[in-house]
Amino acid sequence: MKKSERLNDMIRYLNGREFFNLNDLMEKYNISKSTALRDISSLEQLGMPIFSEHGRHGRYGILKNRLLSPIIFTMDEVYALYFAMLTLEAYQSTPFHLSVNQLNEKFENCLSKEQIRQIHNMKKVLQFEMYQHHHVSRFLDKILKSILNESSCRIQYAKNNQEKSYHVQFFKISAKFGQWYATGIELNTNQYRVFRCDRITFIEEVETTSHCSIDELLSRSLEIYQSEERIDFEVEISEQAKDIFYKEHYPSMKIENGNKTVIRGFYNPGEEEFIANYFMRYGYHVISVKPQSLKQMIQDRVEKLFNYYQKI
């Protein structure tokens, strides 16, 4: 580890401590006593408010009534943080009360002119796909708060020109292709549900004594999702099609690589069309499909698409 990297890491390490001694630094960074002393002197020059206590059990302390030295980022760390901010631009809404532009301005105020020039150049040459949505998810912050509080919510949900009420304990927020989704357990039916967040028109956190922990809900989520009438499927694909699976798949699916490449999983009654549409993406890479009902559903979808294109 270079000295600059060691000092930067040392600042983070010592920021969380009130006292330390030379042995702490020697053991953590595998350095000699003389190197540790030089590093402490360098930290003081950088502005870290260190003082020493002499005596048999001498040690160093950090003044708590003064600001600690700011964290110094390497250029790679600056790139990584800036890239993370760029990904936020793909979302019309976030669970955080912030403006991406204001966050970017604040971030750049912490950088040197050369670092700012470098990240601006990076933005010109670094491209990644973003799916811009104009759907606003107004309650992401409240959903996140309810998850962290392990509390339930009463929500109004609009779909197909109808609005329904649900009593839900959310346990996960996810984003896919620029769109936010909240996963939870509908408490009245104990059913696993995924809600598109922009369709939630009202939310109210409810205090209740009967709730589950986040870890319990996460561990039980797939079990709860499976209905007693679930249908197992097995679709063999060519090895070249593995990338399609890794780019997008669902929690109820897994891929097995051996002599054959097989996607196994299940779907509940009413989800056949959804699963058929998913496997149509694999095109000629599908080798076999089980059960026959799923294969027939895919054939029907292909036939309808063929007939449509004949008419236009």
C-alpha cells in the first residue's frame, strides 16, 4: 500500500476512535514503529487534531471539539462515485430527498480543478444504457421508511382504471429499466405482491404489533410467492443464450450448467402468458420446453404475432 493510500485509510480508521496507540497502527498496517511515528506526523500536517498523553501507558487522542481532516479520494474513487451519481439520472424519482444536479454540484465543490476536468472527460466517453421514465413515484421515501421501521402500510393502488386498497408490509424496493417496484406481503391474504411504485396514489404507515422482521420476510418471500397450484417448468437453451438469462430473469428462476443448459423454475396460475412472453426472447436458442402447456402457450403467442404481421 502506498503511503498516500495508507494515510487516507488511516484517517477513516482513526475518525471513529477517541484514542489509539502505536501498536494499533503497526498491527493494522503492518508497519514499523518509526513508520507509524512518521505517519502520525503526516496526519498532523494534514490537519488531524492529534494530541499525545505521556507516561507508562502513553497513547494518542483526537480532539473532538475540532473538525477532523477531510477524507481524500483517489482518482479511481472519484470516478466510481461520479459514475454512481450518473446512474441516478435514469430515474425520475428516488427514495431520497435530493436533486441529482445539486448533489453533483456539491460533489464537484470537494474536488480540484484537475479532478473536475477528468470526470467531465469521463462523462463524454463513458456511455451506459438508461431507460428514461416520466412516471413519478411519489412515495418511495415513505415505502423505504416503513421497511426500515418494519411497519405496515395502507395504500391505494391504481391499475386498469381501477383503484384498490391494500394493507401491506413492504420488505424490498427494486428498480428495473428505470422503473421502481416495491415488494411486500398483503396482510389480509398473506400473499406475496409486487407493486409498481408510480401506481401507488396514497400511502399511510400503520402502527401494529403483529409484524415480521425484514430478514424473516426476505427469507420467506419465495416460499410465500409459491401457490399450492404452482406449475414447474424446465426450458433447455443453447449455451450461447446464457447471457439473455443473466441480463434479465426473475427470482422464481434459476439456471443450471452441465451437459445441458437448463432454466428451471415455477409460475403460478394466471402467469402463463407472462412466462411465455419471457421465453419468446430466446428465439432459436430454445431446445426444449416442459410442460407441454407452456410450449403450447409460446406457440400460440408466436402464431398470433405471425398473423398480425401478415395483416399489416
